Amino acid sequence: MTPALLVLLGLSAADTPSTLPAVFEADLVRVTPETIDGKKMTLYTDTGGGLFLTGAAVERLDIKAETVSGPPNPDGSPSKRQLAELPDFKMEAWIPAPLGNGAKFGVMPTDMAQKQGFSEDGMLGQAWFGGRVWTWDYPGKHLRLEGDEWKADASATRIALGFRKDGDGERAMNFPRITIRVDGKPIDVLLDTGAMTTLTPKALQALADHGPAERATSMIVDSQFQAWRTAHPQWRVIEGAQAQTDSPMIEVPEVEIAGAKIGPVWFTWRPDKNFHDYMSSMMDQRIEGAIGGNALSHFVMTVDYPGAAVYFRCVRDCKAKPRPAP
């Protein structure tokens, strides 16, 4: 439903639940809205990502972009950046604008997007998800924006999420921290629906699962990777598994999420600094990696950003019955 129609009906986007146009592929989710003049977009969704449109998309869709002052360059000189809004969409192929950021997106220059191998029209990250309630039905392949009347399913298990707050105790960022368990031990990680890897031919041959090279993954820092490898030398490791980085990945036979034991789950290696320093600086406490769609795909998952909680219903290959929601 378009924002203009919502206004005419006396509603807000938060009032009206909506199943968004979305494609689930290899446990990664892209939304595919269509503008009122029939132009389709493909936007990568990522609870652990940023918020931007590409310059190529802005040009193709004839979106007006404004130039504003950006943060100073490393040498102290002033910088400029572009901001743009989403175009108007057809009612049946609509997605909402972010609640924050003045509903605006940064514009990634086309050459930068190409250098990073980013082929979509943009990314919908933590600033887009923040402030709302969302359901990822991985088995059913649906992404749903819940309305004000949403209530948790009685069979779902509630897990508290951690978010970074500012000095006044207000939400500063919307990167969600969740606690999972491996070997019975708690591990704090980023809830990261966009965690992705591209596998090398060697890794694809070793897996022999007939899946695509580009797929969802989970990630773990080197220190934990090595601890698992030492404690469990029988766990499979594929060296040189990730294209470009040549990173290895390790197969964890069983991961516990919200009381449900699922697995195996592959974790891609990352340097400690990637999560201990960089990602943790945007979260409420230190994390050891990220849990991605290759693990979350067992669930119907609802993230309640205002309530700082996530609700899980394990519906695929669960090894233990989830605990009831508190």
C-alpha cells in the first residue's frame, strides 16, 4: 500500500500488516518492489547491514538526490554525499521507507558498488528494520511487516535482544545481539539475516549439496574458531572455502537457538578484530560473530525491535522442543 493511500485511509504503515514482495534464495532475502510507473527494484535485506541506494539505481529510476555535507575526509577537508528517498510504489508491490534518517538513503557511487561486487539496487539494513516488528517465515519464504495489533504466537519462544544505547538510555543503533549456545556454552553474536558467503569451487565440491555458490552463512571470530577446532578435531573444516578472502569454514554439528537444537551449521572464519572491535563498537557488548540465514532458516522468526525481543518457532528439522515463551 502506498504512503499516499494510507494517508487517505487515515492509517499509518505501522497500523497495517503487509507481506512484502520478497525473494528467498539460499536463505538470503531480497525485496522486489515495483514503482508506480512499472520499474522493478531489487534491494538486499540485512539486519546487520547499512542503508543505501546505488547511484546506478538512482539514475535508472530517475530519483532526485540532494547533495549534503558529509563527515570530514581523513585529511580534514570537507566532503559531500548524496541522499535520496524511495520512489512511490504500486500498492501490491510496496515496501516502507525507514522510520529514521528522515526516510532518506545514502547514495553509494556506482563505481564503488561495482568495485564491491554489489549488483542490487541498494541495501535495507538496521536503520530500515528499526522501530518495527518483522516476521521472516523462512520455510514459507515470506517477509512480513507486522501491524500495531501484532501479538506473539503462543507457541513461539521469546529471547531478549541487546541493542546499543546512548548516554540517555535511548536506542542508538538497531544491530541486534542474540545469545546462542554451542557445546552448552553461551555465545553472543549478531543476528544477521544478510550474512553471506560466496563459496569456492573447492568448497562446493566438498559440500556436494547442489546449492549455489552465493548463500547465507554464519560467522565466527578466529579465537573461537580455533577453540572449536582444538576441542573438536572431528568437526569438518574446509580450507579456502570463501572466494576472494580464502577463509576457511567449520561445521558445527549442533547449535541451540531459543531452546531448539538445529544443525549442522557452517560458520565462516573472520579475524577477531572484525567483530571484537569493529562490529562490537556498534552494539551493546562484545560479540563473537554472527548467526545467519543458514541457521535461521529452520524457523519462523519475528523480531520486535521496539520490544527488544525475538520470537522463534522451529518448524524445520528441530532436534529439541523449544522452551515455552516466558
